[in-house]
Amino acid sequence: MNVSDFDFELPESLIAQEPPVRRGDSRLLVLDRQSGELVHTTFPQIGEFLRAGDLLVVNDTRVFPARLLGNRVPSGGNVECLLLAQQEDGTWEALVHPGQKLKPGARIEFQSGERRLFGEILSQRFFGRRRVRLWTTSGERVTDVIDAIGHIPLPPYIKRDDRPEDRERYQTIYAEHRGSIAAPTAGLHFTNRILADLRRRGVELTAVTLHVGYGTFKPVRVEQVEHHTVDAEIISVGQEAADAVSRARREGRRVIAVGTTTVRALESLPVYGGVGPMTGPTTLFIAPGFEIRVVDGLITNFHLPRSSLLMLVAALAGRERLLSAYREAVARGYRFYSYGDAMLVV
């Protein structure tokens, strides 16, 4: 299958730069994946399209302020460092700018008010990545200083600097386990009131964890879908969540994933009648032709043309049906990407 088969026209004006004024005040496009029927509504009405007994599975990862702004020591030149993942030895894999000038041995200082964080480039890695050592001289934990002085790493298609309110709005209300550099954005639409309404309707809720990495923005550079690979991301699905999914499957109830990250976590699990727990990396790439074994429905945002996330949704909804729905969304002015509107595929 060609990557070009997943292209569509998207006006730049539809790429959301801001969240809705109030969380949850988003539009919702509902796609019946059997008939292709579309319903246009708003996100607070999502309970009307779910059933009593449905199992809603969310990703409870927490975004941390992984973007550090500082200066090179001693020259004072500006430095930007995006922390990607902490290694077992305590060092960090990171993207740094300007990369050409920051070679092994280079020192950096990050400061905000009285808080200071120091860094050293230890080695160069693939695709411009670096291994970086971070430390403090104040006795504070490095992660505490990162949380205090770091910036929320908004996606590259949001063409503005982050603001203090993004710390709350670019985070789901149920975020618990720190580790992502991008939000599982389908979950940004949920409010406590909406979740309470779903529970009243008999919808069950459980959580898994997938820490979203920089690979979520990785463009598909190959011409054939089958040749694409995704970067490893860490998932953690405990026994309680695995049991909830297994019960739903055994009883013929639908499993509705909130977000593509949740789909990847669930479809990475061992399946043997029920599903088993799992903790570790997944490199699962889902595209049309993949046999989806666990998930029956999906709540998601609108994705980039030719992206791996669009391909994942197409594996559930069907490529032609999905692209037809996307053309309708564009025609009706739906907002796209992280701070955009939502779609339910059932």
C-alpha cells in the first residue's frame, strides 16, 4: 500500500493553535465503521453513542515539561534541549539546538529565578540526538528542577511559544504517571462531568500507560506503508486493566480505546482468550491489513496527512471510509490535531 494513499487536502487555518475556551467544548464527528454513516455533534454528547457495558480504556501517562531553554557555558549562546527519555544510568537522550556547535564536552546552564540546572553533552547519537548528563548544585532532585523550569513541549505544528496555562490544558485530567513528551490528545476532551455522565450510563473505565515519545511526530519517509517503522515507546498494562479487558471481551462488551496510544498499548498485549499484563517497550505499527484483536472502537483527534496515526485509524475504520469522513470534516471546518476536535469510530 502506498503512503500517498493516505493524503488529503488540509487548509492550514484548520490546524488548532489553541485549546477550546473550556475543556470539553469540542465538536465530535461520529463514524459508524460498518455503514459509513456520519453524525455531527459535540463532545459532551459522546455518551449517547456509547452503550452500558462498554469498557472505556484511557492512557494515564503524564506529560512533563521536557523543553529546557538555557545558555552555553562559557560563551552564553542560546541552547534549546528537548529531553526524550531518561536512561538507566540517569543520563538523558535529548535533541539539542544548535546541534552543530554542541559536541561532546559542551556545557550548558539552564536557569529560572533562583533555580539552576547544569548539563554536559556526553556523546552524539543517531538523527542528531545526544546523550546528556544533568545535575544540580542545590541538593534538589534533577526531575524537580526540570518540572519547575522546563517548558511544555507543544507539537511542532502549534506555531507559538508555550504559556503557563498549557501545563494544565496539554494534560488529561486523569494523567498520573510522568513520562511523556506529548499528550495522548484524545483524552484532552474529557472533563470530570463527562466521565461522571458516562459512569451513570453504565460505561466502565480502566487505564493503561503508554509514555508518548518523540516518534509520535516522526514523518513517514518511505513510499510503501509496509516499510515504515515506529520508535519504541514504553507501555505498562497492569493485571487489573488486563482483567477488565478480558472480562469485557468474554462477555461480548465493546472495548473503546481513548486515543491511538491506547490502541497500540492494547494491541501489544499477549492474547490467549483473554489478554495478559505487560510492561516494556512496544514498536507495534498498525496500518490497514493489521488484524485488530482487542479494540472495538476508538475516540481520537484528527491526524496529519500521510501519518502513521492516520494509518492506525484507517486500520479500524477502513481507508476510504476514513478519508471520506476527513473530507467532510474539512468541509465543515473541524479543528485538527492536538488542540482540535474529536472523532468517535464505532
